[in-house]
Amino acid sequence: MKADDVFVSIGIPFFNAEKYLALCIDSVLAQTHKNWELILIDDGSTDKSLEIALSYKDKRIRVLSDGLNKKLPARLNEIIEVAQYDYIARMDADDIMSPFRIQLQLEYLINHPHIDLVSTSLYSISNNNELNGVRTCRLSSPTKKQVLLGSSGIVHASLLVRKSWYKRNKYNEKIYTAQDYELWVSAIIKNDL
């Protein structure tokens, strides 16, 4: 299977992200891997975020909005349910991704069928797009101890995950903050990380 032939679902939940959302969406449009759908899920924004999302006229972009504020874990689970493809990329509305991100992550997962998810390092930037720092991790697979200590090396907003893994490992919708940490702990306890 060639990565170029594989489709990916990219999910971005957003809440009052009008300052960043257009640049975030533009970074998806700039991907070298072109076979994707973008799922934009509004979490009850009260600013112009929904208007910005709806302004994009690309047949690969779906905008979902029910007017409710269900919080991030519920929206992440919703992305898993509505995603059309077997690979799901996660991203935050205030992030920008490298044009090569999806291509490189997808090639890795295709070439390593025993791996369920990959993450990336990141450049941390300020609200003015100035470099604040770099976060890298070279772990190939986190240990239980690393996960429990919060040092898994997984950057939540940069995941590319097989949908089958997400189906086995849902977000706890009662955990509004640190839902990623809870997910890693839950998965590693089941020996599924």
C-alpha cells in the first residue's frame, strides 16, 4: 500500500479560536499529502470561529456545529465517530502543522503495521508567531512508569492514530483537562499503548 493512495481524517475541535483558526486550516490545506478530509467541530463558539470555518469552500472540509459546549473530550470522541477514514490526525485550533506532517506520519504507520499511533516533536510559538522553544522526544514506546509520571513523550495535538485504536480507547468525557494523560494511562493499563 502506498501512502499517496491512503485517505486520512484530520480532526480539529474549536472553541472561540477566531485569532488562530484560519492559519490552522491553511496549514492543513498546505499538506503535501492531499488525500484527506478535514473535520472542523465547533464547540459552541461565541466569537467568529464558526464563520471562519464556514468560509472555506473545499469539498474535503466538513464543518459540524450543534451550538453546544460539550468540552474537548466529547468533541474528540465525536471526531472518532464521524471520521470516514482509517487514520485520524488530531490537531488543536491554535496549532500550525508542517506541510510534511501527514505524509511522514502516514508513511511511518503504513510501514510499521504493529504501531497504532505516532506523535511529533514541536516548535512552541507565541501569539505573535515567535519561537518560544522546542519540545522533542525520541521514545519509541513509552513505558508504564513514563506514562504514569507524565513523561510519555506523546504530543497530543500531533497524533496520527489508527481508527481501530481509537475505537478501543475513547476519551473519558468527564475529564475536561488532562484528557490526554487519562487516555494514555487507561491505554497502557490495558497494554494498548
